[in-house]
Amino acid sequence: VQAVPMQAAAERYGLNPDRPGWCCCPFHSEKTPSFKVYPGTGGFYCFGCGAAGDVINFVRKYNNLGYVESVKQLAARAGMPLPEEDDRESRARQRLLEINRCAARYFYENLFCQ
């Protein structure tokens, strides 16, 4: 999170503050700035819609991405390498996720479809 400052991320997505740290919120339509970027803490807060968080949350909400995809995007932009997952570990994780999906489907069908 420290490698990509919140102010730089906001400016990259076209949020140009009228006053230092203030701009219109990208998550709802408005005419007056209510979106505040806090460079000291690396966070943001919108006083209009209540959206808040750090640079990872901002990229997640703005691009409608998951946490991992947001981290990968920010790391690529900052030129930082990410640790690669062990192939065996990745396969085991995928298998576990598939088992969870099957279990969820089974319980949903038995609880709500009869």
C-alpha cells in the first residue's frame, strides 16, 4: 500500500482535486466535491456516500475487482514483483474452492428448491 500513494492513484483515475485533497466522488454523481483524499494516512473518505478505505479499496471499488486482482494491478503499476504461488498449493486451493461450491449448491437445492 505504501508503494502507491492514495493521491497518485486518485489522480491516475482522473480525480483532480479543486482544493487540496478534495474532489468529486467517482462512486456517485455530485456537483460539489465531497471526496477527501488523506495523503498522510493513504486513505480516502466520501462524505456524500460514505465510501472509505485505502488505495486497495479504492482500486477495488473503482474497477469492480477483487482484492487479489487489485493488489496485482497496483503491484504492476508500481513495478513490484509478486510472489508466485506454488503450483501444488494453487491446485489444492482450487480443488478446495470447487468442493465448497459443490457443498453450497447441494445445501441451497435441498433447503430452498423443494
